[in-house]
Amino acid sequence: MLTIEIQKENGYDILLLSGEVDASNSVILDEAITNLVNDGSKAILVDAAGLEYISSAGLGVFMSYLEDFQEKNIGLKIYSLSERVFEVFKILGLDQLMHIYPDKESALLS
């Protein structure tokens, strides 16, 4: 099960992810990001502290926005990934394509 909470803080839209992102619910993540983009967000933080698992479908959601974010000058930063989930990003080389930080403070300072 996936739950997403959206908060606004200091000009950032923060997505708080909890649970698991897989093929059956990755559309929920996609819709949340699409809504932020359509609402004019320029800076999105993803708080992944509660993210227990992410499948290739979930990673695909993030990957599908990389080019759009670059073209629209939208910043995306992911932080507080568990070691297990971070390894999935790392194995696929996504740690080289996305801005991933150990915690919220590091993400805000960069």
C-alpha cells in the first residue's frame, strides 16, 4: 500500500511517501507529481523516509519526469531513502541522474 501526503514549506512542495510503490499503485505517485507540475511547482522534495519498497514501475515514474523537469526548470530532490531502497536507485544508476540526499537538511542546503 502507498500513501502520499503533500506539504508546502519554504517554496517547496514536499511529497511524503509511505509504504510501497509498485506496478499496482505507481499511478498514484504519477498523479501526485503531475498535479504538482500542473499547479506550477518549481521545487519538489520527496521525503522517502517511509518508503519501504519501490519497483521498476515506481522508478519509471521518476524517470519519466527527468526530461520534463529539466525543460521546465523544476527541481526534484529525493531524501531519506532507506539503504535498501537507495541500493535499487544505485543499481540502476539513478543516483547519477537524480539529486538524492541523506536527509531533508542536506536537500534544503544544496
